[in-house]
Amino acid sequence: MTQQTTAPQPATDAILAVNNVEVIYNHVVLVLKGVSLTVPRGGIVALLGANGAGKTTTLKAISNLIRAERGEVTKGSIEFSGERVDRLRPDDLVRRGCIQVMEGRHCFGHLSIEENLLTGAFTRRDGRRAIADALDEVYAFFPRLKERRQSLAGYTSGGEQQMCAIGRAMMSKPKMILLDEPSMGLAPQVVEEIFEIVRDLNSRSGVSFLLAEQNTNIALRYANYGYILENGRIVLDGEARALRENQDVKEFYLGVSGGDRKSFRDVKHYKRRKRWLA
């Protein structure tokens, strides 16, 4: 497989650099194959691809949660804020400012929204006043959570749980958030609201984001840069605007046809000759 990429992003001010990483599960299954990407400080980067492409594995390799699933980074390196971090414990990485919001939200259903948010401050050591200020800041970004602060998280909507999961990550005082499939299971209007909040957090608080997302259309509208994963490899990358205009991306990820195919047989044939896989 030959990679076709645009000019790479400059790494001089990268908050995250993933360098030629390989991930193996159970000492046998090769999942990521030489993945390299960078996230600029203060940027929003989209990691795109179909289900099973390796997006979640990439995020878990960065956050060091991969070991809990019998996975291991066997080649390459991961650097955060200029320091190698792929050998750290997950909580050590959180203290350095990098935290993952898991796919499926994973709120504590038996706790209230506010109790969920406060669990995000577990690794902080800067005192109650600072944590209270952080909680007020989260409520400023998520007014709906303030309204539901005493409600059990398990009885709130999917959109409210996603807001809670992002707010909980904000309570750790992050420099970067790894956000896994934020649109999953949510209505389009709610998805739009979640991505607006992400952009707001990025512009007002300077938090960098790496978004793993199947909804390529909305991800490329809010991201600055994008990488496309297929079968554990980066097959295409570029500025978000350029990817939106790329004919292959439009055809296979945005559902926009060139209008010259007549049957599903043609679709399958064309998929076998994607230009980036030539």
C-alpha cells in the first residue's frame, strides 16, 4: 500500500507527535502499522475512518489505556509537549494535561452530574478553590449541565451524558483532549451542539483536540487538519478544507457521487482502485 499525503504539518509547535507507531494485541494481532500524526498546539485534528480502521486503538495508544486491553506499543514513540510519554501510566499522562473521553461516554450512572464532573478533578492537587472555579467554568460552557447538576447521570439524555463526559475531562485542567466518536448515538442537532462546544472550548480555553470520528462530514467542518485511517495505516492526510474537496474523500466518506456510476457493482469496483491505494 502506498501512502499519498499532502505536505505534513510543521512539528515545531506540536503538542502531540505520534511517530511511526505499531500496536499489537495479545502479542499476536497487528492493529496499527506505522501510524504517524501530529497535533499542533491549540489545534483541532480529526482522525477519520470506518469502523475497525484503528481510530480508537490510536487514541488508547496515546492515552496509555491500551495496556488494559492486552495491547502494546511495540514500535515507534509518542511525545506530548516534547516529552516521550508512551511508557507512562494513564494517570501520569492526565497530570501532564492529556486525557481521553472514551467512546460511549461512560458516565457513572449512579452518581449525579456534578459528582461525575468532580471525579474528573481526582488527579489535581491545587486545592478546593481551584476545583470550584473549574466547576463554574464547566457550567459556563455547559449551561444544561448546571440545570441538571443534581440529576443522576444514568437518567439524563445521550447528549447530556456526552457533555458530562467532556466536562469531566475539562475538570482535569487538560492541555489536550482525545475525543472518541463524540457523535455516536446522538441526533444530528445534538451532534452539531457538541461540536460547537468543542470549537468553543478550543478557541476560548486553548485546549487542543484529537477527534476520532466516523462522521467525516461534520468532523472536517470543525477540524483544522485531518488524517484518514484504513486497516491500521494512515492513507491520506491534509488540511480539512482540502480533504473536503478531495474527490476520493467526497465519494467514499462524504457520500457525494461523481454521478457517473450506475450500479452497486461499479461502487465495489471503484473501491478496489482508490487512488490513494494505487
